Amino acid sequence: MKLGGVRESGNVEDRRGMGFGRGGMAVGGGCGTLIVIILAIIFGVDPGQLLSGGGGPAEGPPPAQRPGGAPGQPQQPDDEDSRFVRKVLTTTEDVWTDVFQRNGSSYRKPTLVLFTQQVQSACGVAGASVGPFYCPADEKVYIDLSFYDELQSRFRAPGDFAQGYVIAHEVGHHVQNLLGTSDKVTQLQQRARSEAQANDLSVRLELQADCYAGVWGFYAKQRDLLDPGDLEEGLRAASAIGDDRLQRESQGYVVPDSFTHGSSEQRMRWFRQGFDSGDIRRCDTFSTRGL
């Protein structure tokens, strides 16, 4: 991708190297922890400073930070990986701001949280093993950047556009949240007659997010941000994380009724639908019988 001239979004929160939760308190439970907390209260010391070894990060030094920023706001990370993430996030902000404005509404930008190993979100605690995810309760996208290494090594889907697709897909879930789609799907799932029916709704939600990621790709192409081969990178990534391919690799057989994200072919098709049209109306996965 040609991101050299793209500005960097300020809506990125860096929690890398902070251990569990927001404040770097990566500790276990037990009597020792309780004693430390009691002593801290007695002597008027912040318990977090003692529990985290003097207030430093729990897992080594954090990435370089960009100085400045608004009072009360976290400093912006300033390393190559985070700069890439901030620029990709900017392109999604530009796309969806434009789309919402043309449809007579305003786009509320999500925050993207960088973390390592595990993180506390408004949706609960999540480990890096779950992969990138979106939490509608706090309107934040969460990603451990080690997933990009896995995308290249395990899923054999390298490339910066493939990495951008991952962010654009999660931002697609944010768009669904703003439009009320996510709530409607949750209500339908609660009334579903079977697990297979609930899974089908999940697949349709995920494929729509793939299509929205394709809409992002369409705008990136229109603005001359793509390099030759970028579309193929995105399609390769969509194919690599299809339910059928993942099930075949992990258990040797495929159970379509258990799909929650869609097959490789479906994920590629809906991403391509958004990429070719740039029209969110073409992303209605809920009205079509055949996915």
C-alpha cells in the first residue's frame, strides 16, 4: 500500500508491554498481593506501583512514545508497526466518514487498542489467541500485532494490504454496531431455534464485515493507495481464515453447520463484492438466500 502521504490517526491507544489490563498490574492473586495492598493503603502508596514492581511495565519496556498529546490522553506510539496501523485506521475513518455523510448521518470513529498477550476490554478479558476483535460495548478494535506474524507464517497470507484488511474487517463490525445491525443479529440469535441457525446469523454478520472491508479497499484504490498485487493479498487473507480451511487444518474434516465466519470462498466473494462496487447496499448478506 502507498501510505507515505497518509496522516496518522490519533485514535490509537497503546497498551503493549503493560501486561494485564490498563495499568500494567500483571500479578497473580494470593496472600502476598493482599498484604502489599494493605501496606500500600497504610503508607499512602499507590498499590499499582508496588504490584507492578515500582510502576514500570510488567513485560519489558514499552515501544517508543510520541511526546505531547491532549491532557489526559495516552501518548501515541511511535514505532513502524504502530505508524502503519494509525495510517490504515485513518483510511478507514476517511472512507466511513464520507459514506455516512452521503447517507445523511455522521460517523463516530472507533479507537484501536494495541496490546500484547491479553487485554481487558468492556467485553471482558481476551487473550491474543482469539485474534483481532471488536468490542461494541466500548467501540474499540483490539489487536495484538503478533497476529500479523501468524498471518504470514501460519496462514501464508503476507503483505501490508492483507494486514490492512484485518483492521478494515474489524472496523466493519464497528459500522454494523453504529447501524444497529449487530443488535438485531444478537436479538435474532437469542430467538434462534437451533445452534446451526444462530451460527448462520453469525456467518452473515462476518461476511458483511468482509464486504465492508472490500468497500474500504475500493476507496483505497480510488485514491491510488494500492500497489499491484494488493487485491490478491486481501483475497489470500480472506481465503486463509475461512472456516472450512481452518477446520480442515485443525481437525481434518469440515462441519458447515458449525461455521461462524464463512467458508474461504464466501469470504473472498463478499470481500470482492465490496471491493468491486464500493457500495454498502451491495453488502446485504441478510436478504440473500445463497451466500
